[in-house]
Amino acid sequence: MTTFRWLALIPASLLLAFQLGAGADGSFIALDGAAQPLKNAFNADVGKVRLLMYVSPTCGECLRGAKQGQQHVLATIGDPNLRIYVVWAPKNGGRQQDVGRVTQIVTDPRAAQYWDGHRVLTDAYDRMLALSGPCAGILMLYGKQARWEGAGPPRADYLEDAHAEEFHRPYPQYDPQRFAEKARELLTSTWSATSAP
Amino acid sequence: MAMRLFQTSSLLGAASAAVTSTAASICCIGPLAIALLGVNGAILAAAFKPYRVYLLSGSLVLLAGAFWSAYRGTPRRDGAACSVRPRRSTRIVLWVALGLWIGAVVIQYLANRLWLKGGVVL
């Protein structure tokens, strides 16, 4: 075989390996126009710390952020009082059919994954956080007291942005170790039902 | 033997330029990157993002070197062996690599333009 053919085989094998390396499609819940399933889960978990990943299924940096979240945050915190919601946003050209294959990134059993096809959270967060740029990539922490009352989700107690530097957003650049530390901090904070607003 | 070595090095230069150009561009073409590379590949490509400028610069240097070695005219000297001309396939790879490099720069430019207009990052 000529050198040319051998060289052509390298990218072809890499592409094949990447495609075959992907796991099976996972499950997710498609949210309705009121995001009711997520709202219900969020409020049922009052008293627990909630981590919400607001990510786009077609944005490499978002996927990387979610993977780092799984490896460096979720895998290092075994506390059952942590709940995780992964909200896949229809941003950067993302469609519902793109979600199945990316749900394999976050494998933590405490996590539930959602597709925000009606843009309930997408519009709310974009407005609330004045997000510039086409991608999401925001990782948020809600304290034990947080409750979802209105139509849109409440403001997070802490957030980091995987695209902060790239899109010049005024939020801390996502750092998985620091984020994990913040999650531990919130988990150790005291909370009582009577102190809830 | 010398001819084969020359062709291989020319080809490797061109192929390296093609790979680095592609790596530099694919990190910012989200939906396409995911369709092409799969989830894990797209995550890996995203890691290249901060190095895009260096990758493009490096691949341009490699390209320049590969073009120089493929098209340079070696002066004939008495008693010396005839100059070795690169094979057609080497030059094809070179031009493809140049096309990829230009594509990477154009994609980068378009991505920035579209993003500034609130559109989709390709």
C-alpha cells in the first residue's frame, strides 16, 4: 500500500473510533411549555443542593463542561443530598434529535436530563443572565432553600460559565475543582424547613 | 531510496498541515463537529480551541515548508544526481491541505461574524 493510502487511513480510523466510542443513547424528558416536570422535581428536592447544567447539545465546550462536571464534580461528591438536572438547550443549532447521544456524558444516577424544546429555561436564563454568544454552558448551584415559584426558574446561588472568556461574559470561568468546592460548601450548610422563605 | 524519503517527508509535511488546519477549525463548528466526530471527538476538539491561533500558525509554517520542498527548483550541477521531483499525489495532498487551511480561517471569520450578529456559531 502506498504512503498516501496509509496516511488517508489515519483520519478515517480516527473518525470511526470516535463514532464507535460513543455509547448508547440515554433517556431524557422533553419539557412542556411550562417546564412542569423539571419544576416539580426542583421543588420536590427543596432541602437538597441542586446542580443545574444549562448546556447546548451541539456545542463542544458545553459538552466538555458537562463531562468535566461528571468527572470532577459529581464523581467526587457522593452525597445523596445533591441533585443534578441537565437541561439541554436549543441553542447553537441544537435539536431534539441531537440530545439522545449527548445524554451519555452525565452518567450520575442522581441526574435527570431534560430537553428544553419550548425554550422556557432557555429564554429565562438568557434574559436573566444577559447571555451573549450562541451557546449556553452555564453550571449553576441552588442552595437547599431555593424554590421555583414563578414561570421561569429562580436565580442561582452560584454559577460558573464555560464560555465566560470566549464570549466575554461577566461570570467566573468554569473551573470544575472550584465548582466542586462550592457544591461541598453548600452541602455542609445548615437548613431547616422553617427557615425556608 | 532518497527519492522515497523525499516524497514521504513532503507528504508528511502536507498531511500534518492538513491535520492541524482541520483541528484548528473543527473545534468551532459545533453541530458539524459532533456529526463528524461523535460526542467524544467533539469534546476532544473543544480542548483545541484555546490553541487555534497556534495551530493555524504552525500549519501555515508546515505548509510553506512543504510547498517549498515540493516546488523548489534544484540547480543542476555537473556530476550531481538529477533533482528528485515529488509525485503528483504529494502535490494533491499539499493543495488539499492549503484548501483546508483557508477553510479553517474562513470558518473562523464566519463564526465570529455570525456570532456577533447573534446567529449560530458554525
